[in-house]
Amino acid sequence: MNGLRGALGFFTILPGFGGVGWQGAKMLPWFPVVGLILGAIYALADALFGLVFPPALRAALVVLVMTVLTGGLHLDGLADTADGLLSHRTREDALRIMKDSRIGSWGVLALIFILGLKAIALAQVMVGPRYLILLLVPAYGRLAMLAGVGVLPYGRGEEGLAHSIFGDAERIPFSPGGLAVLAGSLMLGWPGALFINVVFFATLIFILFWYRHRLGVITGDMLGALGEIIEAVLLVALAFK
């Protein structure tokens, strides 16, 4: 269970897990489980906010909870990835830009767009299994990260914490949590399960193909961006289904 505790300690600010430390590849199979745990918290927060606030403010507060509980980690990756990949620079320059801690114009625009899109989409989910959507979407985002590790090579050699994950993961590791996410989509009914999985896999394939075409590799920042984009796309798709 150190893998799960390590993943919770690194990818969230939930109390009680910070002392475990970085667990490398042991954390990989637990990525979707971290998403499910976060999703359960989001669903609970959404239900409580719904008792007091109107839909738009309720949705904005849930997105704020999403940001706070992850410490903005994946959003930081999104901003860095946008600055690097949308800069129309060479592969080496793009990787260098992503390593820079300063945020550029593309990064700011990406953050505004993704956060706004999530809030607007969530505000449109007025009826139906809203709690299931909030439970599953973060888990799908982490499942996408798991796939990214298995499909593309790491782009920074032995630099960064993420290299220990990729070094021990030559293929997508088996994840019972990932299977639980896919099975959990059946709670949306067969049409809903088919819809969310088609959108998920289509978006995942598109982004990984773009990563491969643009750089041929993936980094920790790009994994974070992948998860954020998957979450936003699924929320939009499910809101207007």
C-alpha cells in the first residue's frame, strides 16, 4: 500500500500521506485509485455546495476544490506544456521552455481556458448522475496518465522525479483501479458507458499522437496536462450529452 500512500502524498494535499515519500513506479497502478478518491471528495463537496449556492457558483467552487486538493500540480504541468508545445519552437527548445518555472502567455491562456471550461460544463450538469460524473472523471484523468507512461518514452533522461516511474515501466502496468474505473462507467448505463469511453479513448489517442508527432516523448508536465485536458473534455461531453 506504500504505492497508494505515496501517490496520495505527492499528487494531493490530503493530510496523513506526506511522510511516505516518493515511491516511483510503485505508484503507477494506483493513479486511477487516487482519481476515484478525489472524485468522491469532489462529489461530496458538490452535494454540500448544492444546498446553498446556485448552479454557476456551485460549479466554480467545485473546480476550486479540484485545484486546491491537487495543489495545482497538474495545472502547473498544463501551463508549462502549453508554453512549450504551442511555442512553435524546436523539440529541444520546447523541452527547455517547459522546464522553465516561469509561466508564459500560452500557459496563462491554457489555465484560463481549462478552468473556465470545467466550471461552465459542470454548471450545465443539472440532472442525472452528477455524482457519478464527478467520481469518474478525475479517475479517467489519472488513467490517461497511466497510459501516457506506457505509450511514450520519457523525454528528460534521468532528470526529474518522473524518470524513476518511466524507468521501471516499459509497458502500461496492470491496474485493478483502472479496471474499476472502466467497470464503474457501467453505472451510467450502457449508452452512457459507451459514450464516456469512446470520448475518453478518442481524446487520449489524439493527444498522445500529437505528443508523439510534436516531441516524440512525454514528460511529467505533459502527463499533468494530459490529465487536465481529459477531465475538461469529458466534463464538456457529459454536460451536453
